Amino acid sequence: MSGLMSNVLVFQQTSNFVKNDFAIMDGQGTQIGHVETGGSTLARMFAGSRELTVFEGPGNPVIQVKDTYTLGRERMEIYDGHGQPLASLVRRLALFGTRISLDLQGEELELSGNIWGFEFQINGPMGAMGTVSREWSGLGNAFLGMSTYSLRLAENLTAPQRHAIIGAVLALDLIREKRSRNS
């Protein structure tokens, strides 16, 4: 069974000028995966991170998140480990907070919350599917570009739903990073 099927996932982020990598742990603190920043170093220096890949073990990609260049709203594509489309993400207009629509092969999910505080609810046709929140990882870690996010998923989710939500959480971080670069 995949470690990403755990109902509690903790993302420990390490970011700097040219990368935005994560370690993924289960609720007991065991590392079950990692996220690597893709694309060329030069492109990341000027445009920031635009592609992330989730690995379960060396050489075993399971999720890819790609930021597409668009004018207007943020749009991202989420693929499975073989490069097959899994979901599309679009940032919606919201007066207060952030609203993200996630189209999972016709199933509409919505992430709503506060991108600065990184507190989000994930809802779908059957109701609540999960929550994501930023956890305090210490002042020293904050100065070193390290953040910690906790993702709590409902028990009845399918593997594609879980992978799409994990990809969406990573996309939220890309959106937050782009907003901080533009301010």
C-alpha cells in the first residue's frame, strides 16, 4: 500500500532562491515521499518554481504539478506519475480569501481558505474531503525558508482523489510563492 494513502500527511518544505522541495511524512513522522522542483535553474531564478514532482522512493514519480503560463487566473495541471492528466486547477475570483476549483476528470472539488495563513478546507460533492493548515516549525526554520503543512484527508477517498488533493496542496504553495514574488 502506498504511503500517500495515509489520512494525515505532513509536508516539510525547504525553499530557497531556485528550489521549493518537500519531505512528506505520515502522521507518525516517517518519511513516505518527497517533492522535487523541476525545470531549469535559470527559468526558476526568473519565474520561480513552476513544476513539482512527488516521488515515493527514488525514481518512482507518482504526481506531477505543472504551472501553465496564462494571463489572468492561475491555472495548473496535475498529472499522475506516468504523465497522464489527473486534474486541472483554477484559482477563482474571491473577495476575501482564496478559492480554488479542482476538476478531477469531471468531479468538481473546491479548496477555500486563506493563502497567507495557509488554512484551507477541501470540499466535494459528498462534503468535506480534507483540511490543510500551516504548522509552526520554529523561528530558525522560518528564516531558513522551511515551512510545515499538515494535510488531513477523509478516510473514504480514492487514490486519484488523494493524489489530486496532494497536487492541489502543492499548487497552493506555488500560488503563494508567486504572490509573494509579485508583492
